[in-house]
Amino acid sequence: MEQHLVKVKSVEKTTHDVLKIVTEKPKQYNFEPGQATEVAINKEGWKKELRPFTFTCLPSDGYLEFTIKTYSSHKGMTNELLSLKPNDELIIGDSWGTIGYKGEGTFIAGGAGVTPFISILRSLYSKNEIGNNKLIFANKAKTDIINEVEFKKILGVNFINILSDEKTKEYAHGLITEDFLKQCGIDLKKHFYVCGPPPMMDAIEQQLLNLSVDKQLIVKEEF
């Protein structure tokens, strides 16, 4: 796989533990909304520590953007990203990924699993093709919700949140269940895009199958 060296243009926190990193874009570099690449830091001891991260910008943008959840307690690669600053360099590979937009439906995400959907939904919105797509987003607390304001703007009432560890007046409380999915007004004949921790994805897939969703309509990406 070809590798590219890109300079960091900006780094900012979008939630208490999520970074938005913007870099230069190599010439003739292409990706589809929902795809990812392998990323490493061009620094001694980290050059071979490649990790998969999703592009959250549009393919037409003149830069690359990554939205990355950091884990400071792990002392690993994402923790090292917290010290990243403009003009530092990242090493990126070619684009890849199995989640691509196949038609209107329901996006179901757990935590940082929402990142493949950011570029897809931004792309649809930019083309005025958002339609009746829904996003069901599961997090522990309201402060964990990535791009909350933007998703409200893009999706309106079709931006549906559920929080497992916090009770608020605004959002549902608990875990995603078959009953909750039915309450969300999902169309069982349309596509379902699922991304999050593997146990959550397995549970959601089983719930959808229990609701008689055709397995071919379920698009998954492990995160």
C-alpha cells in the first residue's frame, strides 16, 4: 500500500475526548464517503504504529479531516495524538472501507462508530439528497455526542439519540432495543448502516433480523 506524508494544518477538541485533525491532502488522493485509511505519526517510535481512521471531510475538500476518539489511559497512539500540533506530520495509506451509501435508510452508530457516517451525511446534505435518512446515535452521556449541532442541522427530527449512563429531558435513556427501534419509525424495507463496537453491532444486527429486516439490507463496518 502506498504511503503519503501529510502536514497537520489544525487540531481541535470537538468533545472532551474527541479530536478533529485537519491535514494537507496529497495530489490525486481520492476516497469515497465512509471510507478510512491507516494513519501513523511521523515521529520516532510511532512511524509503524498504523491505526485505521475514517475520513470525515468530503472527497471534494482540499484537505483531509479525521475525527478521532482518544484514550489517554491507554498511553497508545490516540493518546500521542493529543500532543499533535500544526506542521507535525502524519503518514497515511490508501483509502479503503466497506461502508458506502447504497440508498436511503437508517444509520445506527455507537460512540466513535459514527465517524464513517459523518462524511456520508455531509455529502448527501451538500447535494440536497438527505431525504428521510435517520441517524440513531448511542452514547454514554450527552457530552460524548460527536458533532451534535451539525447532525441536528442536517437531519432535524431524524437525528435520534439514546444515552446509556445519563438521563436528560432531551434524549432517550438506555440501550438500543427492538422496541426502541420500532419507536424510531424506521422503515424495515430500507437500508441499515451499522457501525460501533463489535458486541453492539452483533446485537443490533440480531434485533434487525428479529424485526424481519432482509440481511442484505444491513451494511456493517467494524470499528
